[in-house]
Amino acid sequence: MIRLERKRLACNEPKREPTRASERLATQSSTITVIFGTMNVVEAYDVWSTSYDADRNLTRDLDQEITRSVLQGGHWHSILELGCGTGKNTAVLSQIGDRVQALDFSAAMIREARQKFAFHNVTFTLADVTAAWPVDAGSIDLISCNLVLEHIKDLRPVFAEAARVLTARGQFFVSELHPFRQYQGVQARFEHDGSTIAIAAFVHHVSDFLAAAGASLSLQRLDEWWHAEDNGKPPRLISFFFRKSE
């Protein structure tokens, strides 16, 4: 169950520097071992791949609900998924697209997705979305990017590639951890061998997404989302729907 609040663009949002995640996590119970710097992002997701679907993860579950809610009723000829992971949203996209190309930088995550699903219209590709995408220019009607950008320092190359591969009037859907949560030190993490692995993340303000979109992508919709268990807390996720500018 999710709650939705539509929000005007926060043009006057303060650009304050949030507390570093490592400082926040250091204040938690000493019974939890938080490891930083021992795994890069790819290694972390490779390790997490075997338990990702089984772990209790409200952010993952809410993101899937959001994707269904926002994209339901639509249909696209060609869809590009950035950060497909174990295929939690790939199944949704395969139902609303004639063909889907699913990218991820973790070979282990893609392997899990292939083992779970037999999609006739999905191609899985190992790729780094911070580099040039293995996708032809002007060939994609919809891009879906979910819980990926928190791990990318500079958003501009990603948005530039999105503008390059989208068809005229193509759409770019983004669902990410809300910056309000990031200001509190929240980031992706998981349990492994008795320790908590916190995956490196970068804080992106709402204005950072809009600046990265620039003149090439126009914002059509911005929503904030709570999980049913988030009473009295800041929104958990934020989503954007951009359209390629004419």
C-alpha cells in the first residue's frame, strides 16, 4: 500500500549539505558492524544478488508498486531498463513493451533475473550506465531507471545518454531514494556474514535531477511516495517523468 502526494517543483529548496551517511551510521548500536570501503558498488551487488529478493526491503517493494502505478495503462514499442537487477521491474516492463533491453553492471544480478524469468521480449545486457550505452540513438520510446542514480556521482552523463537514445517525444521514468531520506544518512545496505554492508551512495537534491535534465528533457510529473509503514516519516522515494524536448 502506498500514499501519494503531488508536489510543485521545489525551486527554492535549500542546498544544505546533508550529514554524511558514515557519520549517521556510526551512531547506531555497536552490535551492528557497518563496513565501508571493502567492496565497490559492483562487488556489493554481486554479493547481494543471492539474497536480494528474499531480504525484507521496503524500498525495493515500494519502488515496484510505484513502477506499476505510474506506467500501468501505457504501452511502448521499445523500452530500456537501467539497473534491472534481479528483474523485479523487468517483469512489469515486459508486459507493457513490445521489446525490452535490460541493462545492469552486475553479472550476478543479471544471472538471477535470467534464472527467474523466461521473457520472450527481453534482452539482458551487462553494461555500465555511466559510460556510453550499447543502444542506438533515437531507438527507445521509454527508459525506466529505478534505484540506480544514488550510486552515481554525476547525473549529467546519464541524462545526456537518455536524451540521445530516446525517440522524439520519448519518455524517461526515474524512481529514486528521496533526498530527504539521504539527508538522514539512509542508503542501500544489506546483511552479509554477520555484518551490514553499506553501499557507496551520493546525495542528489531535487534540483540536481532537474539540472541534469537541462533543456533536452522536460519534466512532466514529479511525485513523492511513502510506504504504508512510513507514518510520520519523510517520503521514502521520489519519482520523475521526463519527456524528450522537441
